Amino acid sequence: MNFVDYLFENVPNLYKECILSRDGTLTYGDLIERVDALAGDLAIKLGQGNECLLLAENTPFFIIVYLAVIKSGNTALLVETRIADDQLATIFRECHIRCAFVQKKYLAKIPDTCTIFTEDNLPTPSPSKTIEFSSVKDDDVAVVIFTSGSTGTKKGVMLTHRNLCANTGSIVQYLGLTKEDRICATLPFFYCYGASLLHTHLRVGGSIVLSNNIFLAGALRDINTYACTGFAGVPSTYQILVNKTPFLKEPLPTLRLMQQAGGQLPNKYIRQIAEAFPEKHFFVMYGATEATARLSYLPSGEIHTRLGSIGKGIPGVTLEVIDEKGNPVKPGETGEIVASGANIMKGYYGDPEGTQSVIRNGKLFTGDLATVDEDGYIFIIGRAKNIIKSGGYRISPNEIEEFICSLDGVAGCVVLGLPDEIMGEAIVAVIQPGNTPETISKEEIHQHCTKHLPSYKVPTAIHFVKEFPLNASDKVDKQAITASLLSSKQKKEEGG
């Protein structure tokens, strides 16, 4: 089934508001009409099975183009708006792009090697024109999402119509979404988590508010202005809201549920949010672009009793934590999270070896290390690639980050392993002080670590930063932090 047909199966009525923003509103009738018009134009001019690049912010333009490309039987290639010129050039060189849909403000990024469309030259709907769309196969690639992961090298994750239908249905089920739900969307749609918000709310006949604010405080206004029932964010989203806005004191009367994924939010913040909003549902979730979006969730009722857990597999997904021999780990043992289900990607674009390295026997090997409790709830320890090897020890940065974040006066913490001639890697903590009257010094943090952590887990260096750099998905950019620290170290050595 074509994924777009799946999304529009449950349209409540064509006059219902579907997409809302300060720039105007689209009803379901408006959206379907415009999607069909563009999809028909693409079907006539391109046929099926072609690649169409999309570069835009969260706008009606993005949504119309994205859905139309998929509806026409072609493939949407999603790239982030802050993509570096050399990375975009690589995508154009390695892919087979027939046309590019680009928000006007980003036109300068696009080479003139293909047909380019902007907001100004999309085809207009024609009531007299009826297009018969060719059917697609469930295994046809609907979208390619380019993700950096932990390596910095962009990989194109190929997601099929089946992948998108399966994951959307699962998320709708465990969140209990209905046509009454309205999401305040701050996450970019070119990011799988952001796209899932669009997918799920269209599927149930709900609505989406495009909350494109420079500062997150604007999202709180949008929740109230548009009577939103849902909100979603990555860890930095909630850390900024707690530390820099009156979020925890806002009543937010229409809000029913909050979603958190895209990395581990320190337990301190989970506890604060759950206590501030006891009547609202707060879902901690885990996923990957390679899994379309979502793999697990922790029911909101388990927040206090399973604090720090990512829960269990979502409906339709089998999630295991296995050891090196492929056996399920016992409580307290460490293994790798492995997933199977209809949501697992078809593979990496143009990279069969990379695909085979993570998908084996139909299962996705996530590279995330975890353990389980007696009831099978999963607790992530860290990514295998991020494990710090220092003085013969293998150290997960997560435990150190969690401890430092628990200290009063600390808003956020990133722990890295930097090259060291003696230890192999030295543990370095980069800390964002809290925006509160309480202050804490580097010396006090070091003393707390020395007192409560094993000696080999105590950071050898502590740095303060005013703000953490964020990547295009609003996650803390650890690669940028590492590069900055290494550059500063080199300059210091050269100056010495």
C-alpha cells in the first residue's frame, strides 16, 4: 500500500484543520488537493522510481512536497537545512537526483545540475485533471533520510512503504492517539523523530502545529494558543525548557502527553517533569533512523518505578539484549540491543557492506549496549563506539554524565574520551552550569566525583560551557565539542 494512501485513510472530514502555523492553516481538503496535484504532475513528468531531493524547514511546502513525492511512487531524499556544502555535493554526486524541491532561502546551496522547484512554482490543483497513480510495492523505497549517527559520515537510510506504515501504526497504538490530538511540532521533519510526529497525527486525522520559534519559550505559547494536546522533544529540548523557561510552572491545560527520545535525558529532568505534571503522560522512548523511528517505550505509569529505563519493544517489534554468543543477557549483564520487525530499514543507500554490518539474519544490531532488570525492562549503558578505553578500563560515559547532572548547579554534562599518551583516552567532562542561584565550581565537581565514583571514572579535566552546540536534529553535537577541545589542546601545545 502506498504510505500516503495509508496516512489519509482516516480523514475525519475534508474541512478539518490539519496544518496550523502563524502563516496560515491548511485543511485536510487543502492538503490532499495540493498533494494530489503535485503527485500527478510528478507521475506524468518523471514516472516512478526516481529520486527527488527535498531541502526545507517545517513548512506547508515541505509537507506537500514530501507527501506528493511518495504518493507519485518516487523517493524523497531528505537532507538537513544546515548541511555542509561538501556533504550536499557528495549526495548529489552519489545519488541519482532527478529534481530538487528547495525552500527559496536555501537555493544557493543547490547546484544547477537538475530541475529545481521552490514554493513559487509548484503546480496548482486542477479540478478537471484526474490522475491514475500506479501502485507501489510494500518494499519500494519511499524515503531516504540522511543521518550522521556517531561517525560524522552521512548515511542514507532507505525506508520503505512497509517500514513507514508499520512504525506509524505501532506509535499510534501505544500513545493512544486519536483525531482529537494536536501536536506542537518543534523537531524538524527531515529527522525521523520529527517525521514520525507528522505521520502519526495525519494517520489518526489529528492536526499538527508548526512551531518554528527561535527560542523554545515560543513553543509554550504555541501549546496554549493552539490548544495542543501533545509535545515532543530530544533531551536538549527538555533541558532548555526546564533551565531557561517557566515550563515546570506552566499549567498547560490542554496538554495530554509528552514524548522524549533522541538520546538519554538525565533522570533528574525526567523526575522533575513527571512531578511537575502528575496528570499528564510522559513517555520515554528509544529508537533509530534505521528502525524508521521508534523501537521501545516506557509507559508513563512506570516513570518512577523504572527511572532510567527505555522500557520494552513497541507493538510489532521484538527487542532483545544479547551477549557476544547471541544469547539473551541476564539481569546485570551487558549486551547489545538487537531489534526485528517490519520497521527495520531496507538498508543504507549505496552501501551494501554497511548494511550487512548492522543487519544480520533480518535483525538490526543497534550498537547500543544495555542491560535488563528482572522483568525485562531495558536500561541503556551507552553506545559501543562511545565507550572510553582508559588505563585498561572500558568506561561508559553515561554513568558519569548521569552523576554529574544530578549535582545542584549543573544543567547538563557531556563526558568524552580524548587521546592521551599514558591512559589511551583521558576522561573529560564538559559541563553547562545551571541557570539558577546555586553555583558550583570545577573543584567541587571534582571532589564529588572523587568521593562517589571509582578513581578510574573520575574526569581528569573539567570544562565549563555557556551553551552546548546543537546539531540539525537539536541534539547535543558531541563531534563539535570534541573538535573544539582538540583544537584548543593543539593551540595550547603549540603556544607552549
